[in-house]
Amino acid sequence: MISLMSAGPISKDLEEAGFPVRHLGMSRGLQSLKAVRSLRRTLASEAPDVIFGWMYHGCLAASVARVGLRDTALVWGIHHSLADVRTEKRATRVILKALAGVSKYADGISYCSSTSRAQHEGIGFAANRVHVIPNAVDAEVFQPDPDARARLARICGFGDDRLIIGNVARSHPMKDHVAMVRTIAKLRDAGCNVHGVLIGEGLSTSAANAEAVALGLSDRVSCLETRGDIASLVPGFDVFLLSSAWGEAFPLAVTEAMAAGVPCVVTDVGDCAELVGSTGLVVAPRDVDGMSRAVRQIIELPASERKKLGLTARARVEERFGFGAYTAAHESFYAAALKHRGAALSPVDASANPAAKVTSSSGSGARQ
């Protein structure tokens, strides 16, 4: 793993699992020529069978650094949706235009949602050698836990009689956490005994936190920073509310909540509707009234019915979005990319691991 940025929590997890991570120390923004040169030297030295560019910055850096490495297949991983390119930062729009121009040189492009694929092809991304591989979750890690509600209530300092409406995501305008806070306000005003719990980087000083104060919801909304015990907290939600206005493709946080047996209300962004199916409710982005009605529809169910709905969501994840299918899909993806490149596996790796030697260039994944 080669991270374009500096070390973050996921870097530590990877290294503890035995996967060394190199960091190029870039700051957020456009590509650094020095970092790309360093990436190129690393690739030339390691001679991977496949280089996997992860997210936009990683895809562009990998594409530039791969030039001249004739036997190395180049693949991209796209995990973002583009309902409206104008919502993206100017620098991101520049990178998207560049990627569309060079996408024909990639030996494979993977998307985590069909919606994302259609949107990117609509702005010029190559339509051949494409694979759609939905995100996966470990249902052994995320699973129902009857003690999670009390655990979460203790951390946030409220009574465990409240119904918990939860969300896990970094603070970013596309997540529209302000809409979630306004949804909590509407539910409170309707007499619902609810508490909103938002967990993610930057939330304690976010616009959502400020909105909670402005609406007199300080005792009804808890904004927690990134934590390492998410799997032990998510099962404590009564409803997971994905309030995102744009950008989601196939949100892993929703998949994790479903695996934990939590019913979900999601906005109709990316493949969210396909993800939850009949186990959750789908509303339009930015529709606070719609979110409050959908959440209320679930929390007003008898507890036994909410539990049944959550277990149905978990079964959907186990059946469709497990790691077995996810791993097999990526093996096929790499094999197809190598076949297109016309390259043979490195002899040492062919005998040890027929899936090939893969180096991943990550824009920010090893940080977030």
C-alpha cells in the first residue's frame, strides 16, 4: 500500500495485519510532482503485476507513475457518485476531466455501484473493461448486540429509554448532517423521544453541531469524533439515517448498520435504494420532512417488528454483500486486467499466489 498522504488510523491497522504502508506526505489538493516521482521510483523497484489506483487522486497518480512500465497492469477503483459535477471542488473537477481523458489507458475500472458507473461514463470515462463490485462487510464483526444501546447511552450521557437515530460519516457538506439534525428537531417537536448520534471526523466542531445548538437540541444530539469501537456502537442504533445530499455510491456505513441488524433510512443517492431494498426506506436528498416521516414510520413499529426488520437487513447483507463474493470479484478483475495488458505473473508470485502481486496507490484511504 502506498498512501499519497501522511499516516492515518487505517495505516496502523494495515501494518498490524502485516501489510507495510509507505506514505508520500502530500497535502490535500492537486498532485505533487515530487510525490509522483517517488511513487514512480517505488513502482519501478517493486515491479508489481497490478497497480490499483484507489479514489480519484490515487487513480491519477497511479496512471502518471505507471507510464513506461509495460508489464504492469493499471486498474482504478471509483467509490463516488456524480449526481452533479458542479457540487465537486474545482480541483476535483480538474482531476475528473484528466481521468476521463486517460481512462482508455486503464486496463480495468471498478465501480462500487451501477449508478456511479453510469455517471462517470456520462462525463467521458471509458465504458470498456469495466466491473461493478459492490462494497462488502464482515458480518462477523458487525452483528446485533443487545448491550450496544446501553453502551452508547453511557458514552453520550443520556438515558437508555430514548430511541437512537445514528449516522457514521466524516463531517463534509455532501453528508448533509445539518439535515439530519433538523430531522431530529422535527421528531422531537412531534413528541418522539429520540436522540441523534453522529460519529465521524470533525463532527464535534461541525455545522451540524452548531445547528443542534441553534435549535436547542444540545441534549438531543451527540456529535462524536472518529472512534475505534464503531462495531460495538452501531448495533445500539434504533435507526441508521443516511442524510447525504450527494456523493454516495454504495455506502459502507449503511452496509455495516444493516449487518448489525439496524433498519435504515437512506437518501436516494448512488445505489442506496438497491442496497437497502425492501429492508429500509428511501427518501429524496435534502428532504427533511421525508426523512422525519420515514424515521417515524420505523420507530413507531413495535420493538419486535423493528428487530425483525433489522434481521432481514442483516440477512440481505450476508446473502449479497459478503467478503467471499467480493474477493472472488476482485480476483476476476485483476485477471482480466492482466490479460488485457498481455503480461504474465511474476514467477515468484505465480507459485505463491496466483491472484497476482498488487500494489495499491491510495489518494487518502490509508488516512481515513
